[in-house]
Amino acid sequence: MNRRRKMIVVLGAGAFAAPFASLSQQKGKVWRVGYLSGGSASPPSGFLQGMRELGYVEGKNLLIELRFAEGEYARLAGLAAEYAEAGGLMAYGTNLTELHRRAATYVDKIFKGARPADLPVEQPMTFDMVVNLKTAKALGLTMPPEIMVRATRVIE
């Protein structure tokens, strides 16, 4: 997976984890983080370093579950939904169907004579978010309306 896509996953996870930062102070709690990658590499070393700097130790109070699409990016949405269905609180990432549709417009422009170097770089604009209300309830959390309104799928 390219760096931009990995950064989106990490930033997305960070944006949704921030409101729950006070929960991380519970003693004896082992936090589980699901990490998805379109490739087959390990999570970014900067993420692991940042977690260590915040007091999380893998195998002690942090468990990182790794899942890789092995280059089959269409599998990412399914892997993310799997996390949520298996008890994960949320899954968030680029809508790959829309991303591939936008890629087709680039190919069309090139077919029609555009030079690839002249085409602008586009950022993903459509994201999917799965929210698991069963897990939220089990954790004693109430999902904020700001998150629920952005959810593309809710597990009740």
C-alpha cells in the first residue's frame, strides 16, 4: 500500500481515538488495534514508536492485529468490516470502489491524449466508516451523533 493510503488509515484511526484518550489510563486493560494494509508489510514503525512513547507496550497493554490484502485492494473494505463485526468499535478507510472509478477517469484522459504528467493528483474524497454499536454498548460508550451521522454502515 502506498504511503498516502497508509497515512489516511493511521490519521483516520487517530482522529477517532482522540475522544477516547482518557480511557487509555485504565490499569490492566489490554487495548486492541486493528491494522489494515493493502500490501504485506508491517505497520509503520512511526506508529509503533508513537504508541510506545504514549506508554503502550505491545504484548503488555497493546495488541496489534494485522491484516493484509496482499495487493488485492478490493479486499480492504471486507477486512475492515471483518474487524468491526468481530467486535471492533469502528473501521474507517477509503471507499475503494469510488477510488477505482476515479482512476478510470485518469485512464480515459490518457487514452484521449492527455499527458500523465499534466494530470493533477487527486486525494480520496469518499470514505467508509463501519460503527459497531454492540461493542460500544459493551464498553459503556455512547457513540457521538457526529460519528453516527458519518457512518456508512452500523452494526446493531
